[in-house]
Amino acid sequence: MIDKKITPATNRSERRQLQQKKQSKKMYSRFVFFSLLTAIIIGSGLGLLYFLEQQRMNEKIASETQEILKKNQQRQVQSGFETNEMITEKNNLTKVTYIPKEKDSLPIENIEERMSTLMNQAAKKYKGNQHTILIGRIGSENYTEKLASYSVMVDTYQWQVDTTTFKNIGTVEDEPTYINQKTEQAVTIEELIVEDANLLGIQQVIQQQILDDAENPNDVIDAVLNLPRINWETKMTYQPDALHVVLPENETGVTEITLSYQQIQPFIQKELVNPAFLNEEATGLDPNQKYIVLTFDDGPMPHTTTNVLDVLQEKNVKATFFLLGQNAKKHPDLVKRMHEEGHEVGSHSYSHPLLTNLSKEAIEKEVQQTDRAIFEATGVLPRTFRPPYGAVNADVAAIIGKPIIQWNIDSMDWHSKQKNATIQMIDQTASEGGIVLMHDIQPSTVDALPRIIDNLREQGYQFVTAEELMESNIRPLYQYFSRHDFRKI
């Protein structure tokens, strides 16, 4: 065994190493201390910054919330009725409701219950970490001088982190109540339709609609023609965009029907309907032009009516034909041609009787048989009627149930049966907005027609159908003699 010899140099080296180790530990301790201190300072600073930022954000959210409430308070004042404001806050959700103080005076039932339902519906979209404001209110809108609507609605405002502002993300609304601003009550069917003439006009639309919707119209034509008429006891519901009708018991298989307001526009008070659901007002006839209607009674007959149609086609004239059902039934091809070439096809009864001498049942038969014959040829029920001899009274008009088209210019072709006499009579009596009576069963009328058309054109007349002359504003229970002469029967 060899003993290690310790020298003074060895002791000095060890002492030096020991001192170095102690110094390193001391420096490390200082580094750790200052690192922790720095981290604490930085952490505290960041925490303070976060706290200050959150405080600033909360202040901005509160400020924007107050701004939204202020705007809604102003809107309530402008709405015209006083409200009670109720605000509840829970977590990040603020609920605000505006309930009218005199809610019973509004034509809306169960306002508080309906608003609560909508609030709950809107709250389902609420996210707990996003500030959200729900505002329940009564909304109103004016459409015309007579029509307005009220509805319960809830607006949802949600805080957007990226833009640091509230955004209206949507509105839920229940079914609006439409009111007559004159009565401040919900619009009634009586206010919308007003008179029996309009009920009968709507009846015509219903009959045609059922046929249009039928898979096989010929299977239901008899049931449609015998459809009981709607009346003031019929259940009809005013809807924003349509009229819903529960039909009287009938054999068509149709129990209820919905008619757009465009379909029944001539028969309703347009001021009580949102204009968005009406046809745009047509430009109408030019007030600086002269218009006249050529009408032909008693047809169709194969030779003469065919020639009349040929002349009208050659001259590019549209006319109005009032057909006898018995002739229409025999010659459906001519009726179809009239319709397809753009002429108006009306009814002139089935056998040309004096209707004022007939019973209700006999008149109904004359009308229905002709309607069927024309429908079978054209697919469309005739909308207008000309009574034989022009003979009509209020009772007969009510049974017929169609607008009555009379005349104010009589060609007397049925009396003279002379070409030149017919031409001369029309030349002497033609007037702006007039309705000319002729008969397409008279050979002399066929011969006179080209000259009649040419003469009237030379006098500045334009040719239109009867409905066009009246701009489709024709109604049952009224008779129309000219554009400027029509009256209730």
C-alpha cells in the first residue's frame, strides 16, 4: 500500500475549488431570486393590465347597453303608446321588456304571455360567455292610410369581441295583427269585402280555382256550378297575404280554399291590404285615346261566326262574344277558337228567353248550362253575362251572379239586316268608351264588319274587350253600358 503524500500546494488547490463552488451557488441563488422577482413583477403587471382592460371593456359594454336601451326607449315614445319598462339581469344576459300601460286598448290579446314565449325562444340562442341583450316590445308598421299592423317581437343584441360592439343578430316575431286605423280594431271581413256584389265576384274566383286545381275538371264541373254561395256567415279569415275561406258543404271534395289578394283584387278594399300582396296598378287605358268595344250576340254559327273571326284576325281586333249555350254546345271548336285568339267569351243564356219572366230555378238552369258548354270548350267559366233583350232586374242579376254587360251603341243589324244600314248606324252613334251591339249570326253584319272597323279606326278609335274597357273593375249586380255609364241594378 502506497501512502498519498499531502503537500501545501495540494491544500491550496482544494481550498480554491471549495471557494469557487460556494461562489457559484451564491450566484445561482441570486439568479433564481431575481428571476422569480422579475416573473412576479411581470405577472403582476400583466394581471393589472388584464384587470384594467376588463374594467374598460365592462365599462364599454355597460355604456353600449345604456345606448341601446336609450334608443329603444325613444322608439317606444315614438310608437304612440306609453309602456312600462322592466329590466332583469343574470350573468351576462340582460332582458328588457316594454309592456304597454293600456295593453287592453290594443287589438292584441295576451301580450305578456306572448312576449314571455318569444323571450324564452330568443334566449335559447344565448351563449353564457357572451353579453346578450333581449328586448321585448310591440312593433307596429303602417302600410296605407287605413292599414297598420301590431306584433309582439324580441330583438337580440349580442356582444362582438372582434368589433367590441353589440350587433343585432335577429328578431323573432309572432303573427302580426292587422288593424283598420279608422276603427283601431282588427280588420274584419265585412270591412274588407263590403258588399254582396264583391261576395259574388269572389264566388266566381272560387269556382274557377277549384276547376283549375282539379285533376280532372270535367268530373267536378257540375258540382262546381252547383257550389253553394259564400255569404256573410261563411267562415273567412283575413290573412296578411290571402283570404282563407271555409266553403259551405258541397260535392266538389274541396272544403276550404285560400285566395291570394291578387286573385280577388277587384272585390276587396285595397286600402286594407298590404300593397306588397297586390298586383301593381296597371297603367290603364290612355286618357288621350278613344276606345270602343265590338260585341257579338247569339252565336256561334259555323258560317257567319267563322267569317267574323277571320275578319277580326285579319284586322287584328279583339272583340267580345256573348254566346247562347245551345249554340256553344253544338260548335265548341268555334268557342275554343274565340278563346285562343284572345277574344272575351261571355254568356248570353242557353236559349235566349226573357229572364225576367222565368223562375229562379229556370234562370239558374239557363246560366249553368251555358257555363258548362263554354267551360267544356275553353277550360274557363265565362265571367260576364248579357241578358237576352237586355232585360234584367235586381233579382235576376243576383241569380245570375255575374257582371252584366249591356251596350250603348245599337247597330240595329238584327232589324235592318242591311250592310250599309248597319255601317251607317254605327258611324252615327259611335262614342268614346262605347259598347257596340252586333250579332254574328247575321250575314249582313259579316259583310259590314271590315268597313265598320276601318271607319272607326279612321275616327281614331282603338278596339278593346269589355273587361279591358272597364280595366277589369267589373262586379256582379252591376250593369255596364259604356266606360262612363255603369250602375248597380
